[in-house]
Amino acid sequence: MTEVLLVLLILIVVAAVVIVVLRTRKPAPAPARVDPLADYPEVWDPYKLGVGDIITYAGIDHVVRGTITLDQEGYRWHEHLLDGSTGRRWLTVENDEGELEMTLWMRREGTGLDPGGDVILDDRVYRKVESGTARYTAEGTTGTAPAGSMDYADYATADKTGLLAFERWAAAASWEVSTGRAVTRSELTVIHAGPPQ
């Protein structure tokens, strides 16, 4: 009987020690919260811009409403419709022989211009740089069909500071005219809406 009491006493002592240890042990620290924007604006991929992304330019936020992906015989580029408090703009992103080129475009209404020889707009002379036809697919809001073919003609001033673009989204449609300026990656702040596409 003494042995049974001794074993029972040892079990009670061991149980008491376990309870004391468990109560005095500190809980594991909660994982630290991470700033979801800590990597921006330095780490954003211009080739992965898409619908829903937020782009800040000149202190004004723009939402990417739609994206058009264009393909001309394997050469691809993207046009993103940006909507902000100052109106709509288009941002073209392309990789030209390993060099990132981005251009911010503003639509010009009522110019009465068509591509041809030299073009004069706002007392500046623009010369044709290139023209062609490309296939496209669109997502989000773009004002175009979901897919199709388009014609374009790109112009620039002699010093390359002025850019002019003509685009036609259907053979019977009239030309859309836009003026643009090159922008650098450092001029834009981007917050991607979700996982890169």
C-alpha cells in the first residue's frame, strides 16, 4: 500500500510541475505584420501592368481600365487605358531590342489629320517614323472590339521630343490622333492590383 501511495504522490508532483511549467511558459509571438506596399515603387514590372493596377504620374492616381496587347509578326507591345481625375490617357509599354520604352499619350480631337507625308500640329512638324498593321486582343474597358486588326502610323519631331500617333481600329474607321511624350520608369509609381499576370 505504501508503494501505491508513493507512486500516486510522484504522479501528483509530476502533474503539478507540468501545470506550473505550462502556465509560466510565454506564448509564441504572433508573426510580425509586413507592409504590403514596402516594395513599391522601386519594385514593379512595367511588362506586367494590367487591369486594376494603380499608376501615379505627376502626383495623380490613374486606374488601368483596360489593356490592349498588340502583335506585329511576333513583335509585341501593350497599350493601357489610364483613367484619372484629369481624364483618360494611354500608356504604351514596349521592349525595343532590350530597351524599355514607355510613352504617355493624350487623345487629340478634331485635328482633321490623316497620316501621309509630314504632318503639322501645334506649329510643330512631325515626320513619319514607322507604320504598319498589327493584330490585337483587349481586356477590360478599351473602346475596341475584344480582338481584331488595327493600323498605325507613328510620327516624331526632328528632335524626338514631340510624338504623334495615328491609330485606326477598323478598316472603315477614321484615324484617332494622339500626342505623346516618353516617360521613364522613375516618373511612375505603380501598385499592382493582384498577382502578376
